[in-house]
Amino acid sequence: MAFHPTQSLTEQIADHLSKEIITGQMPAGERIQELRIAKTLQVSRGSVREALLVLAGRHLIDLLPRRGAMVRPLDQDAIVHISELAAGLTTLLFQRAARANRAVQGEALAGFDQHLQQMREQLNESGGFGFLQSLYGFFAAALPLPRDIYLEETLRNLFPAAQRVSYKALQNPRYHRSETLDFASSLRTAVAGQEIDAVPNLVVAHFKRESEIARS
């Protein structure tokens, strides 16, 4: 594991394990073995424990008394609940982003464009994890606009679980990345044009599509 000085060790371990859970390398119900992870990543067991607390906050694992940490199930109900919550909060985020002063929007719009370009480049990427990282990077670019720390923290913790649903959907042949790119492009247009009323239909349709495909 290559470490980056700009990120804390705990965050790097958490991001590494998050990717394994999101992509199914660590399947639902698997018990997380702290010692094995510590040896594999060549980090202390205490650092792994701290990372597991982060993963619990991201709704990816359950910390069970006397049983340790286990990857949280992703059954049909969980997919629906995560998708509905993500749709509602992401709608709120982008409606507030669309209301923001145009001068304040500038940096976020530049972030949108950067992630949209990455999505275009990753349309045929193997696996699809990078494509989804760019999509959720697009979402994250809007987080500072409402200036609401509660909404921002809630969505940062929810996005990994939502990305897990997205990745499951992306593995289905019915999932077309071009539709997701079109959705993100339309959402960028709505924010730039301050088209607040256009946001709910775009966002709800996107998460509903992913939920249905992930459950099929």
C-alpha cells in the first residue's frame, strides 16, 4: 500500500478498505480480521481499529460486541433505503447549490467539469470503479456550496454506501455509463442555470434507476 502524506494514515486505510467493500472484494457478511489487514498493509493494529471506526461511520461495516467487525449486508431492503436517502439528500444538496450566488458557484462548476471529463475518459474503463469515483467526486464538488456542515458531513458518510449500490448496479449489463454521464451533465446545467425545479426529477430518476438495476 502506497501512503500519501496529505492524508492521515487512518483515512488511507479506511479508503483502501472502502474500495474493497464497494467492489465486493470483501463481501457482505465477511468478518474483518484486524491482524491480517495490519500485516498485509504493514500498519499497526491500532491504526486498523481507527480505520474501522471510520468505515462504521460510512455505513460499510457493523461493529458487533464480542464478534468484531463485519461487512454490512447489502440486501434488497438496504439498497432501497440507501438509494432513497441518497436521492433525498443529494436533491437537497443540488437545489441549494443551484440557489447559490453565481460568483460562489464558480469553483464548484470547475470541479463539475473536471469530474465530467474524467467520466468521459472512463466510459470504457475496466471494472468501473474509477468511473464511479469520478461521479461521486462530481457530487462532492457541490458539498461546500450550501455552507451547511451537517448536510456536508452526512453526505460524505453516506456516499460510500451509495457508491456500493452504484457499483453493484454497474456490474449489470442493463447499466449504461453513458446514461449516468448524461445525468451528471444535465445536473451541472441545472446548477449553472439556477434551475432549482429541474434538480429533483434528475436526481430521483438517477438513484431510482440504479436501485432497480442493483436489485435485478
